[in-house]
Amino acid sequence: MRAAVRRASVPVPQNLPNRWSLSRSGEAPASRGGTAGLMIHSRRLLALAAIVLLALSSGTAAASPPKSKTNATVPAAPSPPPFEPLPPPKIYLFRGAMGPIFSTGMDRLEEKLTKAGFSANVYEFTICRWIGDRAISSYKESPAPIVLMGHSMGGLCSIVISEMAAKENIPISLVIAIDPAQATGDVPLNVERFINIFLSDSVLGGGDVVAVPGFRGHYASYDLKRNARVTHINIEKSDDIHRQIVEMVTQLPRIPPQTQADAVPLRYLVPADTLVELWDSGVRVPVRRGDTMESIAAANRVPLWTLAQSNSLPENAQLTPGQTIIVPRHLTPPEPAAAMATPPATPAARR
């Protein structure tokens, strides 16, 4: 009886779990004190994790310094220095056989060049190599563009001196042969510009001069055999050809260096009764939609026949966009013809 009373007096805890107080997950719900402990413990864990993450991020930032901003703009290439005009050329002219009788046009051309302010002298072709040695020595002492011109055997002499200069690695700026002898050699590689004006059916001249393989200079050949008024003994006396030569030499020191990779040689059979225009070489022009032979000739101010001969095409040929057409050109464009042909306006008289 006393034992039963003592057992009954032991206080029974009120928060003992029983099978009815279990949560759905099968765990007994925590008491108020246990829940607070878990919350504090979780907060400590979160704070500790935050500190670790912060330390890791700081270490990564310190290990990897920020990348400097790269400038996406590509620096512009330095512009080439301005072209300085060359010194005035030294011009050597040569007569043909019996020059004082049959090559007097070379004397007239020498007078016109001298009047224009150039150093020009005319010689007999018989002293060709001696003049060539003098020209080479003069260039070595005071480099200046060399211009060689010759009629008949004088044209042959111009090529001989060019070959002499090639052995000394001396460039020849311009060679003009006027109905040279048929024995004339090929144009060597040191010649920058070569022009041949000849009569292919001439017995005294008739030299159809070509360039050596690998020639990359400017080349133009003009056969005037269809012009019945032109002969071997008057071809070098043409005032129109003289005028163009003087203009060409005048512009020579002011022509900047140009790439010759795109220079296309020109070979023309000039139509009868047509004044020859001395182009330097040809250049390839792309055909656009709607272009015709006539429109390209008009746009480049060249006769239609030059396009037909340069490209071996009829004058009314149908062109396809994307193909190229060879067009004759001057290294320095001439003045507009309209500006030279139009006289200045006369002021109206006052009433």
C-alpha cells in the first residue's frame, strides 16, 4: 500500500512523446527549447558559410587581377611621306643615218625641249656608245631621270644605251623610238616607260620593238602604216607628236612612283587619217551592269577603236558584268579637252 502510494507520487513528465504525437515524417516534434537551439545552430552555420564564401571570393579576386580594357580600334597605318618631285631629266636625242638630211625633226624636237627649259642635246647615232658612257657617268655623279629618243638608227641607239645602263643598274625613265631600224633589240628590264612609233611596212625603219620576257614597265606601240601621209623621212617631224612628247617630259618629274604590276602593254594599228595619242600603257577596268563598249570609251575619254583592238573585240561587243576591259591610259591625266576648247566668256558691253 505504501509502495503504491510512493509510485503514484512520482511526477510524470507532461512532454513525453507518444505514438499519437509523432509528426507525419515519423519524428517527434521538438520542444520549444529544442526548436530555438536548432534555429541558433542553423544561423551559425549560415554565417559560417557566408564567411567562407566571402573569403573564397576575395582570394579569387586577388589571384585574378581585373583585365585591362583593350582598345578595339586598330591603329591607323602611317601615311607615306609626301612625294618629292624628281630633278629635271637629262634628254639625249639621236638622228638616224644621214641625220642632218633625213632626221632634221630630231633637231626641231631638241629645240622645243630646250625652249621648255630642259637639258636636251641631239647626236649622231655613230657616237652612240660614247654618249652612253657619258650619260652613265653623269648619272653616277648627279642622279637624274634619263630620257632617250631616237629616229631610225637613233632608235636602235636608244636601246643600246638602255642595255649599257642596265649593266650598271641604272634606270631609264623614258625611251621613245621613232620608226627604229629593224635590227633594234628588245626593251631591257631597267626601262620604266617605252613608246614605239613606227611603220611596220617601212624598209628604212619598220622596227617592231618588243620587250624582254619579264618586263614590268609601261609599254605602248603604235603602227602608223595605214596613214598614207606618214613616211620614214617625215614621221619624226610631226608637230603633234612633238607637242605630246614635250608634255610628257614636262610631267615626268612630277609623276609619283606607281606600281607597274597592273600595267598592260598596248599594241595599236592606228586607223588611217587619225592623229595618234601617246598613251603609256593599259589598265584593266571591270565591267559593271549596263556597261557597253561605247559607254566605257566615253567614260575614259578614249576612241572606241582602242578598246576594240586592246581587247580583240568588235566595237559592238556584248559585255558581261564581271569581265575586264583593257583601257589605254596616261600616267598623268591630260587637261580636260572641254576646258581648253572653250574660250573665256567676253564681258557684255555696258549700255
